Amino acid sequence: MAAALSPGAAKFGKVGAVRTALIAASVMVCWAASTDDQQFNGRWDIQVNGLSSPRGWWLEVSGAGTSSLKGKFVGAPIGQVDDIPKLSISDGELRFAIQNRYRRNGVEKGLYWARLADGKLKGTFEIEGDPSSYLEWTGMRAPALPEKDDASWKKGAPVVLFDGHDLGGWQTVGSVRTLGWTVKDGLLTNGLGNTNLISDEKFWNFALDVEYRIGHNANSGIGLRGRYEAQIIDDAEKPLSTNSSGAILGRIAPVLNAAKPAGEWQSMSIRLVGRQVTVLLNGARVIEKQNIEGPTAIALDTNETDPGPILLQGDRGSVAFRKIVVYPLTKKP
């Protein structure tokens, strides 16, 4: 037979039971919050509203719902894939801040917020202390793009994007109406501080052959589908990085530096199938069937399942092109 509890012991037992119930409820709330927070995990293709020129951003979140929350971000003015110094999730809202040169005023703090709504990230951006910089953005989960660059692809008929005579088939990016580029003696050449050009035609899987000449200390690039930048830069004999000639800017470094000195003609051949990219620079294979995880800072949009244009970057120093030919890739019958 169980011993009878004293009134004090009985009271203590009731208090203990209440405390246990409260702790259990608190654990359940924390677990529910952690489970909900995990929905932020993944790679997000971001489209930004309210800008004068089209722009895409990219965000990767990992460890949400745990103590190891981390993130990576690409988007103006972040040119590389940068680790986010600190993220937080509170009351269903993802928040982070990045110190950078957003304008010409010096380093400022950019504030980013996002909530999940119908499987999308609905976010805002603002430079701290400046409500006029407010922007809204929407993130969609990045698609898988399962196609692989195997032996099942064949080249189609060549599409000559530059014929050495004029700028037919090209347009400027955004609201700028003056091309600024010139065609003379069979060369397509930019001017100081020129705009970027995009092809009227859009492509999905393709092979691209380009011949170019870069000026001293100049920097240019080729936007694949208008989303992934193949780097062109004056960097002969310099150490390798994701900013080197032939790199997919900020994402994939070449395995060797095959760049020639500024002023010499160079060639770049690129194959892009799904996310797999191969780059040959001056005949050397510098990237071999590597996956591009997401858009780079050059991205006009982040609609990664859609065909996109070829983009020529013209605002970072002198560059000239004499050959730009695309071969659409299709499955063999």
C-alpha cells in the first residue's frame, strides 16, 4: 500500500507536474519553430523589383532550425559568392546584414529581410538609414537542371552573332538607349564606361566560340544565358582564383592560367548543358564539366529554366571582339 503524501508534499507534486508540463510545452514550441525554420534551407533564385536595369540575386541558406545557421549571397553590389557574416531567424523572419559599397558614398550596411509565403521567399532590402533605397524581392527555389553534357548532344547550325559589319541582333541592358559600342575594321569595340550588350536571340544548351582582345588592366565577361559570367580579365601569369580568366566568376576557378598578355588576341570556347560547363581558353581546357550552382552577379534574371541571351560586359575597361558564334546543342535522334 502506498504511503499517503503530506499536504506539503502533495502541493510540491502538483507544482512539479505543472513545471514539467510547461517545460514540455516549451520544448514542443521550440521544436515546431525549428521545424518551420528548416523551410528556409536551400538555394534561392531571387528576382528584384524596382530597379532601372534587370537584376537577379542568389541566396543559399543552410543549418536553419539548428545552431549552425549559415548563408551565402550573390547580388549587387556583391560580385563574388560571399559568406553572410551573420543570419538570424526570429518569428518566422530571416534577417541578415551585409557591409559593402552599395553606392559611391563609401561602405554602408544593407539590411535584408524575408518571410516564407506559398513556398517562396518574400523579401525586402534597404540601406540602413535610407528608406528611399527600399526594394522588394522574391526568391524561388533553384531548379535542379538535370541535363548532363554527355555524348547525346550534337551541334546545330552556327548562329553568327557578330558578322564584322554592324551591331544588328544586339541591344543594351536596361533603360540605356545608346549602344556606345562601335564596329570598325571587322571589330566590335567598347568605349570607356560603356553599357553591356545582350543578344536578341536566346539560347538554352549551346557551344560558344569567341575571339577577343582585352586592354591593359581591363575586365570584361561573357554572360551565358544572361546569368553566368565567364570571366575575361587582364591577368596573364597571375595566381588562380574564381576571378581568373576563364573562370565562372565567383563560382568555378580554372585549373590553370591560360591567359595571354593584354593586347593579344585570345580565344574562348564554352559548352553549357543544364548546369554543366566546360571552358577552353586559348586551346587549354581550364574547366571540365563542372556544375554552376547558381547565377553570378551579372545575372539579368534568375529564371534558370528559361533560355537566355549572350551578354557582353563593356563597363570595366577596353575590350574588342572579332568572332562570336553560337552552336545550339540538341539531343541526337
